[in-house]
Amino acid sequence: MSQKYIKSQNKNSHNAKSYGKYYATAVYDNHFIGTEELAEFIQTQASVKKSDIKAVLDELGAAMKHYFELGQKVKLDGIGIMKVGFSSIGVARIEDCTSATITTRRVLFQPETERVVVGQEKKPDGSVKQKYVNAITLLKDVVFEETHDNAMNAEPEDDESGTGSDTGNGGGGTNTNGTNGGASGSGGSGDSGQSQSSGFALTISTSGSGSATVTLNGSAVTSGASLSEDDEIEISITPAEDQVPTATLNGSPIELTESEGVYTGNFAMPGEASTLVINTGSAGGDDGFDKD
């Protein structure tokens, strides 16, 4: 079993770095795995009857809706964190900024991640440091296979994106030595397959000795990328030992959640040019961030 992909050429001439290059693009059949099939599979993995499993799954949406209405975040082990997000209309006076200015509602999903060791590095003092990447728990064991099945359909991950990403050293996002682009922690250079045409520019600035990645639908976002309003941007930060990272968007703090030493967060791209500032390591202490 595998996730199928096809080879497709980026024909977006507005992005000079990606134009003309070929990218692997995910394709899917027209079948959705529904509650019935999920219940059947879970029954084979646990000593619970399918009817009981289906009853629980049927109630899951209602339970999540209940806690969203209370302003709570919902964390499902092995899956991730979900919470309410929204956009609002900008107003000139603070007293006019009321709930009436809130427009689009959405559910923000922050997948659970875990560290996967990929090797070791010997330091000058003779000590050995493990090298690892942050993997999304749900996806870390997915394998990929090319298909030529014309019945399968490519689905763009967002309206403005290209057909994938081409990132240095196989990483993606923002490196941590004060420059932007390339693979996390490696300082490599990379170019994103995302469109640089119409949209709002996101400037990314990083500092500190840890590592950070900034992604949109799994593809690296580099400084200066042109994004659409409400694009869901994800941040993953691995700070240096005993350090606490911070992130701000246009001066406002971004909520970060810590799990096994990795801090993650997300935000919706505003309808204006914006600046994301990431500090991958500051003095430890209570920064008001979640440590679920």
C-alpha cells in the first residue's frame, strides 16, 4: 500500500526558480474512507465490536463541536491538535473591533510530530550528537509510488501553490543561521514550488542556535513567498537544549505547543504583507506557551 503520485511540470512562469521543473504530485481515487470502513478496520485492531466503534466515531464530531464552542483545543493522541480559527475585518478604532468583525471560520489542525533519529555527528570535543528530523506521526511510515492510472486525480493543495517543492538537502522551510530558505538545520539552499505570483509577501526572520521549518501544506515556505489570504502556515521549532523558542507575526505572539522537545504552531496568512520572526532559543521560563 502506498500514496500514489504522478510527475507534473510547473508551468507557472511567475516563479523563475520552479518554472519548467518536474515535481511529484499526489493523486487520489474518487473513494473516501468513511466511518463504516474506519470502524471495520479498528475492529480488527482492537477487542471492540464494530457497532460500538461506529457509535463512538459518530459522536466524535459532536464532542469536538461542543469543546470548540467552549473555546477549547482538542488533542487526539497520535493525530494532533485542532482548534478554532477565524479571520476578521480590520477597523481603525479599537472600540469598533468586536465579534461583528469576525468573518471566515475554520478549524486549524496541527499534526502530532515526533523525533526520528537519522544519524550521528561527532563534535570537536569528541562527544557524539544525534541528528534527527521532526516527522508527522500520521505520515512518517507512508511510502510513495508513481502511478500511470488515469482514473486517479491530482488535487492542488491550495489555489495559489505550484506543484511541489524543491528544497536543498531534502529539508524545507527556514534555516537557523539568520538567513532564509533551505533545509532546516543544514543551512542549505532551496527553492519552493509555491507560486510567487499574486498574493501577500511573507518575510521570515530567524535567530538562535536551534532549527525551524515553515511550511504550507507540507511544502517549504521561504522568505518573500507570495501567499494567499487565509493560507494555513505551519511552524515547527526544535530549540537548543534548555531553550524556549518564540514566534511572532507582525509583532503579535504565535501560540506554540511543545511535545517531546518540539514546538509547533500555525497561523492563517493575513490579507497583507506580513513579517514572521522566529527565535529558536531564548532564556528558559514561562512564556505562556502550551506544554500539552
